[in-house]
Amino acid sequence: MNRLKDLRREMGLSQQALADKLNVSQQTICKYENNTNEPNIDMLEAMADIFDVSVDYLIGYSSYAHKVEEVS
């Protein structure tokens, strides 16, 4: 979750403000940012939606920040 803190700061959100958006405690966000706890997939999806990035980018698996939309 190395990118979480950077994304949060880029949006100008405090840990508490992000926690409020995600309905978790500020301590939970702190643990995610310090890699002492990992979010489940539902939480990762919620965070990716808030920051408008892919889950892959959020967890450091991809360097491409934007979500890839399915083409029909």
C-alpha cells in the first residue's frame, strides 16, 4: 500500500477524512499506510474508486494509474 499515502495527500485528504469516506477508523488508514495491516478486496475497490485509479496501481502492481475500461 505504498501509494495510498501519496494518493491521499495528492487529494488533500487527512487520514481521518479518508477513513470517514471508507467508514473505518483513522487508525485503520494509518495501519494500511504503514503496511502493518492489509485491506480486503472490497476495501481496495472502494479506495480505488475514491482515487479513480486501478486496484493494480493502488497496490503497486502497475505503474499505469488510470482504470482500464472494458470496450464493447
